[in-house]
Amino acid sequence: MGAFLAALLQYNFIQNAVLAGVLSSLACGVTGVYVVVKRITFISGGIAHAVLGGIGVAYYLGQEPLLGAALTALGSAVLLGLINLTALQHEDTIIGALWAVGMAVGIIFMALTPGYSVDLMSFLFGNILMVTEPVLWALFILDLVILLVVVGFYRQFLLVCYDEEYARLRGLPVKTLYILLLALIALTVVILIKVVGLIMVIALLTLPAAVAGLFTHNLRRMMVVATGLSFLFILSGLVFSYQLNLPSGATIVIMASLGYLGALAWRQFLPFARRREEADKK
């Protein structure tokens, strides 16, 4: 830990990585709760993997990869939202197809990009240590958009997540709100690409929120706890990856997984311990 703190004070790229962790935690903690509560992990995975297609096309055209990722993520969110709302018989097949086609298109366009070879691994598995200041500003803007929308539509999203029928009876535009929610998840996916990559984005999107859900069912508290846990997992992953010379994205996901397993074990142990205490008192 001491070596990491010394490097944090000395190296700009590690400072950028920690700032990226803070910005990622905000988006991840807020939208991840909606993913867990609404149980739309598979749809979120479809959005995440389709994003590679937009990145590949952007590289091929000489444009900013994050812009291609954001446009593709939003387009995929709208498409998958419409598919889910129309309740097609084979909706899971269509989502899986979009998942695979998006990645295939991205790999093909990256291979066709003239001049130099694109580092595909950094998109698939993330590289938070390579985050630059322009990327930090982009993450900040995306964070701001997500937080403003969540604050503005908090009550509406609450009804859509917990009771769609009641929301319809209240006259809320449920379909529009659902697609807007998927759009927020899409923007979060774009942010997390730089942290853990497309392959593991779902782990960081869902595990902190799942841990928070084990200890509170209040949506606001879940968001606060999930945000704190997201940053804890990212920071601890950075520390261990630096100390042990391991890939940062994979280490962050391992820390999140261990945190989730530890929370499950604690929840199982807590009732048992309380019963033992009550039995001892008797």
C-alpha cells in the first residue's frame, strides 16, 4: 500500500486512474441499482457488447472511439428497449445476436483500420491506467448527464422499476421512461469501458449494487452504498494490480466478486450468530 501511495503522489497516470475510478463509481453506483432492481442484466450485457461495433467503426473513420461507443450504446439501448417492450417470443435470441454481431463488426473494422494496429485488448479488458485528461472530462460530462436525469426522474424511475402497472395507472409514459433508463445504462457502459473493458463491464455494473441490495431496500441508500462500494473495489483493484503487476481491469472485477461473496457469507452468518446469542441468553 505504501508503494502505491508513493506512486500516486508521483505519477500523473495513477492520479488519472484514481479520478477515473471516482467518476466511474458515481455512474456505476446509480445506474447499477436500476439494473439489479429491474433485473435487466442480460439487456445491459447486450448493450455493452454491441458497443464494440461503434468503437471499431469510429476508429476506421478516424473519429473519437468514445463518441462511436456512446452513439452505438444509445442506439442499442433504444433498439433493445423496443424489443423488450414488444415482448417478442425470441427476445433473448435477438439480444444475443446483437451482442455477437456488435463485437464481430467491431473486430472487423479494427482489423481494417489503416496505418496502425488497434489495441483490441484495452477495449475488451480495460486499461484504467491509460486514461488521459480529455477522457476524464468526457467521463465527467457523461456522469453529469446521468446524475441530472436520475435526479429529475427519480420518482418516475422508482415506479417503473417496482410497479409498472401502477405507473401506467398514474398516466406515466412507461415505455419512454424504460428506454430512457436503458439510455442511462448505455452511458454508464461507455464510462466503464475504460475501467474494466466490455467483457467484464456487467460485473462492475451489477456486483456493487447487488451487495448494497443485501443490506438495504431503500433505493437512495442502495445508490449511496453501491457508489461507495464501486470506488472501494476499483481502488483496491488498482492497489493490488500495481503491487502484484496484474491487469487492472481483471483485478478490479476479482475484488468486486470477493466483496459480493463476502457479503453473502456475512448475511448467512449474521442470522446464525443472532440465533446463537438468543439461545445462550435462554
